Amino acid sequence: MLTALHRQTKTQIVLGLLIGIAFGFLLQKSGVTSYSVVIGQLLLTDFTVLKMMLSAVMVGMIGFHLLKRMGLVQLHVATGSVGSSLTGGIIFGLGFALLGYCPGTVAGAVGQGALDALFGGFLGMLIGAGLFARIYPVLNSGILHKGEFPAKTLPQLLQVNEWLVIIPVVALVAGFLLLLEYLGL
């Protein structure tokens, strides 16, 4: 099935478009495309963004591994490093803190007409991507490779069945989400 889909470029584009529309709809309906909601998350006064993201992580984790079990997707784990994670986190965090949007919420906010997201967000992402591309050779010859770690998932590292990690993680995240609701956050 996957091989047939890989050959059908138009089908992939249509599926990507439909999934993108659904993603944007869910972002907008959850409220995370609102500047005040995102700033509330950064100020730790509104946890809507965290709730949305953790819910997506749970659904994605379970859904991906069910699709993998059915042979419909394949897992491709990449190597990483502490240096690249810190660099990416700093760049993402700076953009997030300066604008009050992340890339996904920028697209959703633009879709609902937010001019700050259009000019600040898309322009900021283009400028940021250009700056990163410019300094990438320097970063790649140094910090991006500091503290490299293997291309392994947590179940592979622990040498256990993936569901022995997924089920407790989902239970912990669900419990944390229930606690946030109970506390009114």
C-alpha cells in the first residue's frame, strides 16, 4: 500500500492538503492561534497550548504505533546531539518569545487574518531560516555535533516492547492533563 502511495504524487499532495486543513482547523478551534493564549502559556497563566500539544503527543504516539503494527508506516530514527538540540531550542525559543507564535500557530493565525503573524511570523521565519543557512557551516563544524547520541528510541534503549513505554507515558500524560483540569489551569 505504501509503495503505491509513494508513486502517486497528486494523491500525496491532496492528502497533505487535507491533513493540513484539519490541523489548522484543530489549532484554531483549540484557541492556540490566539496571541493572548500563546502569551498566557509563556507566562504560565493559560495552559491551553500545553494541553493541546500533550493531547496531540498522546494521540500521535498511539496512532503511529498502531499504524506501524499494521505495516502502514515505518519508523526512521535519526541521530542527534545535545549541541543540535540546544541550538534548535534556543532558535525556536527566541522566535517564540519574541513573536508569541510557533510556526504552526503562525500559519493558523495568518489563516484567520492576524497581520502580526503574517508580517512578523512569516517574515521572521524567512529571515531566521536565511540567517541559519548563513551560519550553518560554522555551526555544523562545531556545536551541532557536541554530545552526539545514537539513533535509538526509548524502547530500543531500554530493550523493551514499545507498548511498555507507550502505555505508562500515555497514563502519565493523561494524569497530568487531568491534574491541570482539576486545578483549573
